[in-house]
Amino acid sequence: MSVTVAHQEADILERAFDASGPEWSREIAKAFLSTKLSAADVSRMNELAAKSQAGTLGVDEEMEIESFRFAARLLEILKLRARTTLKRVNSTPPSSA
């Protein structure tokens, strides 16, 4: 996946999860906020980043690091939407029944 394609995909997904879309429940928002990459994935990302800085990434590793960047960006988008949802939910006064 090229960097341009990854950025385009991330932009499309960001628009799909735009905060003006349907409201998420508090539970869904909290679930997304608790989601994180595994320790093994973080370690691999750091390893690839070091190789990238050293200029020693192979072609397969370049594709792998782009996949990690895309996944991390998607997770950022989902967490932003979750924080926006919780902010909105927490600032809305309870409805009286």
C-alpha cells in the first residue's frame, strides 16, 4: 500500500466516522477508548521505526510499517469520535421523564 493510498483511506474513514454522524452509546465510546495495540505490535512498530530512521527497511517492512500507520490512524479516528461522544453525552442534561 502506498503512502498516498493509506492517507486517502484514512481520510475516507475519518469522514465516515465524522462526529456529526449518528450518536454512539457511552458503552461503545468507552470500549473504543480502551482499545490499544498489543505490546508485541508496539514493539514491532518501534523496531520498524528504528530501521526506517536508519534507512534499512526492506520492501516488505515498508509495507508493514504503512499497515501499522494506517491501523494506528484508524484507531486515533475512532478514539477521537469516542471522546467527542462522551463529551457530548456528559454535557447534555438528563431528560426529565
